[in-house]
Amino acid sequence: MPKKVEDRAPRVVAAQPHGPAAAITRRAADRLRAGHLWVYRSDIESLIPPIGATDLQPGALITVMDSRGIPLGTGLYSAASQIAVRIVSNEAALTRTAYLDQLRERVLAALALRDEVAPESMEDDACRLIFSEADGLPGIVADRYNDLVILQLLTQGTAQDDVRSLITEVLSEHLRQDTGGITLWERPDPKIRELEQLAPPAPGPLHQNTTESPQLTTIFTINGLRFHFDAGSGQKTGAFLDQRLNYAAAARYANGNALDICTYQGGFALHMAQNCRHVTGVDASRSALEVADRNRALNPELPAKVEWIEADAFELLREYESTGQQYDTIVLDPPAFAKSKRAAEGAMRGYKELNLRAIKMLRPGGTLITCSCSHHVPLQEFTEVVSAAASDTGRRVQLLETRGAAPDHPAVLNLPETSYLKCLITRVG
């Protein structure tokens, strides 16, 4: 009689990694298997240096394994950031050559997507070309403003000469066909550069379209309005292109007397000036308002009277509410209040105060357009805090639209951090 063989799950034998590797917690492994791309430093149980090496080099490609030694993919290692590894491939032990080949393919795919969702036209010649993890290119961001492109290499693994050279080649060749040539500058985020312990970029452009002095300024167009751009100043890469379609939506809803809080360089204010009698743009930065005023001068056809006020948003709204100021349209577009999970609670208080005061100041039938760019504050929580502000005022607030970033800033469904921008358009009764 044959001997009965008991059913057993096959034994998994993990291969010894070639090169550096990190073993991570079960919870972190589950997160990666669900499609997330980040390994936090607290997720790492052990690091395995390559044979014969005494240290793991910052920016190295590293195999990520679960606690049983089963490979989960390859990522870029940072010796400084709390995000210790950013996954770039499901394949383990990816070589630098293979990574660069993959990088070229993904940059071309990102550019092809922008040609589809944000094609150049007489109305628009500015968009985000590369959006980091959302394009499978962690640590890389590129924005185009007409014939200027700003590149950010934000991690130890991407702020490398081979990555810099490859992206410069692909962007300059692709955009040469559209614009007749671009000037490409690398402009790292100062805070991230400090956190990642990155060296400053070399002076001068990575690529330029003439042999004359490198171009630093241009005029770009979004939704048919013209804006100044200076590669050497401003926040982030210089402007907030993610709000492009929200600017256009605000223009459709705005009317009467409008107030734009945290206007920066006048994006919402100038769009609303197409349909309003009077628009007031408020910002704490004098230099930003000076650019906003120059942007107003670029668009003399706008019918509204536009004024700029340098002030703290909270202080000004308290003053305006106490003196009975009334508006037909108010935009709230503050900077990210929650730059970490710990700051989320304080951010919610800030969002509630701004929205509560704005709702009180709107005339019946007025429009509130309220935004948050804090990825630590999800859409549901942001909506709830605006709802709480409405309840405290005793007014009926109807939600007309829930919006996010323009499609050249795509979100990855299983990476919630890419769904950072929220924009609620409401009608206040």
C-alpha cells in the first residue's frame, strides 16, 4: 500500500542577496506588496552590506527583503532621510546600468503622458513634466515654464551625474521639437537638500538653447493668462502649476467682490479678475506680491480692479470679520500647514479658523473656494473640518465640486501621499 504524503505548503528558500540589502518589518513588507514605494528608517530591521564592503554608500541601489529574506524589489537608499529607501523596481538586485535604462524609459513615458493630458497650446505652455513617484521616478521632479525647465534631483540616489546627464539629454531632445530649444536649470529644494545632505548643484544651466548668456527668466501662459517666471527666485520650482485647472474653475464661479488669501504671485486672483469687479490678493511675502503686480500688468485686458495687501492671513481675516467686511467670493490657498503627521492636529485648527472666518464674511449665495496641499491631511479630514466650520457659523454650505491637482500631477492610487492637493468649491447660503 503506497505511503500517504501529507499536503504541505512549499518551503520558500530565500536567495542570498547580491550587493547591499535591507530586511524590513512584516508591516512594511505588507505595505510594499500593496503598492506603496517607501521604506521608512524605522521599518528596517537590519542592513546587509555587500561582501568586502565596510559601509553602505549613500544613494546606492539596495535590495529590499522581508524578514524571511524574500526579495521585494530594489530601491534607492538614503543615509540621511527618514524615508530610507524609495522603491524603483520590483526586480531584486537591479544594477546601476539597468536602473539607468529603466530611468530613460520612464522619463519618455512621463513626457508622452504630458503630451496627451497637457499638450502645449496658445492657452498653456507650462506643466509638470516629471512628478517623482507618480511617474515611477522617485526623487525627480521637472517643471516646464515655456522655454525654461527646472529640474529637481531630491535624493542621494538621483542627485548623481549619471542621472543628471541622462535626464538632460532626454528633456532637451524631446522639448527641442516643441519649442525650438529649452534652457534647463537644476534647482534643488533647499530644505530637502539639507535633509538629504546633498551638495549644491554646479553653477550654470545643464543645457541652454543659445550660446549667449544663460536664460533665467521667461513669460509663460496658463489658461490664456500670462505670468512672469524667474528661475532664480520663488517657492518650489517657481510657481504652482498643480492649481492650473482649479484657477480656471475659480474664474467660472467667481463674481462681484473677491478676496484671495495666500495669493502668492496672483494665480487665483488674476483668474478671478476675468469675471469680478474687484479682487484683493493677500500674502505675507512682499516679494511674491511684487511679482503678482507685474503679472497683473502683463494682463491689461482684465476688467477687475486688483489690489495687493501684505499681511498675515489669520490676523487680516480676524480684523476683516470684526469690522464686518463682506465678499461675494473668497479663495483660501494656504501653504502646507502639516509638513509632518505630528503637525496634522495643529493644521486642522488652522484650516478650521480660516474657513470659519471666510464663511462668516461671505454674502448669502457667495462662493468659498478652499484648498489644502498638506498630504498629511486627507481629503475626508479636510472636508470634515470645513463642515465643522460651517456648522459653527450656522450657515448652509453646499459642496459644488471636489477637485485635486491638474492631470500633469497624477496621483498613484496606492500611494496616498501623491494625492496631496484638495480643492473644495462651495456655495454659502
